[in-house]
Amino acid sequence: MTITFQVMNVDRVSILMVEGEGAELVPRISKNRLGEFGGQHRVPQSIARRAVTERLAILTDNAAADERFKGKSILMQSVRSAMCTPMLARDGKVIGIIYVDNLTATNSFNDEDLEFLIAFSGIAAVAIENGQLTDRITREAVVLSNFQRYFAPNLVKQIAEQKESIKLGGDKKPVVIFFSDIRGFTSMSETMAPNEIADLLTGYFTEMVGIVFAHDGTLDKFMGDAIMALWGAPIQTDAAADKAMQTALDMMHRLAEMNKKWAEQGRRQVNIGIGINYGEVFAGNIGSDQRLEYTVIGDAVNVASRLCGKAGPGEILISEPMYNQLKKKPKVEASEPLALKNKAQPVAAYRVKL
């Protein structure tokens, strides 16, 4: 904009960007010969819109008498001469405009001035587009860094591509809630050195979380030696119940392989119990503006947790709603209705046969 004042006889310069679904022209910076305006001056819409819709540079040497433009703002602002050029992205889309005018004289601009402004708009468009790309890449890198530890890679990609910022709150949705934990870990850890506990959990979590992600699950959190995972949040998952069920089976099979290897190395072996439920929960970002945690809350979560607590070593317990959601049903045996804490009636459950 400084260069424009130096090389052309202009009184005002404005850069407007095309934003939003409605392709609204939003002023970003405006200057006159005295400096930057305290408020953005109104660029004549009849000129600006024509430059955008036709994707052509415009020069008018007598705006008030120009038959192409009948906008009131031209007369109200006493615009005499004006030029307007679109800033075109690489795909030909208009990302903004550069507008200049002279309020006192007609025939202030010539074809050479217009050619300069067209060239300048091209340079500005490249710079702005590169800046926007850098911002997007930076944002996606931050999102990937923050979320790839909790979401499957394909979900991370979808989250990173969302333009909306992360906000407090959420909504109700049906999800599959999955809990697993190591049986007898508290007593086991009392006889282990801290580095042994860390090594065991790191190896165990790495394998188990990998299985969750392989089946499009979301890692909600670690709770000591327990894993909480979700299907159906934050993004709807096809065949959520079947993927959660397969995750549980794969975990059991993988843990058997790990225990065999650990036994050969003289290391401790572990057993896990798994509980899975299906139901409606509140899913969203909970916390403060400084720290958010994506999680789910509701009775369905409590039932899944308590099913896990009731599962013995090497057992998978699923609720009746979870069983009914399964398209590919595994072999199961009905468990005695389980009396769960804070539940007035016993909960029907099934023990999955491995």
C-alpha cells in the first residue's frame, strides 16, 4: 500500500478479503494519504462486486458518470477516478481485491497504472495465499501433535481439516464405551521397582492403544493401568460396536502373545478384564478455556466401567445393549444379572467366549 501511494496519484487504498460461505468482502486495511483510517471507509460495492464476479480489473476515469456503476456510495463519497483489481489464487478463485481511488480529479489513472495494479495484485495474492497455507499447516501440525495420541490416524486427519476451533461444551450421542484394566496390578506393583512398572505399562499400553486405533477407536484416557476408549465420538463411526468387539478380542490375543514372550524373558505376566457398553452419553470438551479434555459422561459410561470391574482375568463382559448392536455376534454365554453400584435393577450381561 505504501508503494501504491508512491507511484500513483491516489487518495485512498483498501484491501478487502473474500470470506465466509457468502463470499462477503471484508475490509482488512485502508489508508489515505494521511495514514491509516481509524475506521474502514466504504469501498463502492458496485465497483468491488463487479471485479469479484467478473474476475476482471476495472478502471473508471469518471466514476460518477460511468454507466457501469450506479451505486449511491460513489456519489456520497465523491469518487472521481478509481481502479479495482481482483487478487486471484492459484486455482483462479478470487480471494480479495485491491481498490484505489482519487476523490478530486477525473482521469487520474491510465492503462499503465492499471497494469501496475494488476501486477501488484498478483504478487499480493501469492503472498496472502502462501501466508494462509502456512497458517493452515501450522494449525494442522498443532492439532496432529495434540490429538494423534488420542485418536486413530484417520480421525486425526478429519479433526485437523475442520475449520471450527475447539470449544467448550458438546452434545448427546450414542457411543460404545470400552474399559480394560490389568487384574491385580496394585498388589503386583507393590513388589516392583518404579522403572519395572514404567517399562511394563509402556509396552502394554503401546500394544493395546495400537489395537484401539487400528479399529478406528478414540483413546479417551489412561487411568492408572486402565484404558478407556470410545467408538462413535467425536466422529461417528461405522459399525462401532463390531469394531469395539474386535478390539477386545484382538487385545486378548495380543496379550497372550506378549505374556508368552515375557515368560520366556523371565518377566511378569499380566491378565486383563474388559467391559463394553453401548448407550447415550454427553460427549464433548470439558474443562476451562485454559485446559480442555474431550470425554464422555453419563450412566452408560458408569455401566461400562462396572462391567470391566466385574470381569475376571481374561474375561470380556458386554451389556445387553452392546450385544444387540453387534452385527457379527460372537459366541457368548449369559451371565447372571449383575448388581452394579448405583443401579436399582441388576444389569443383564454376556460373557464373550474366547
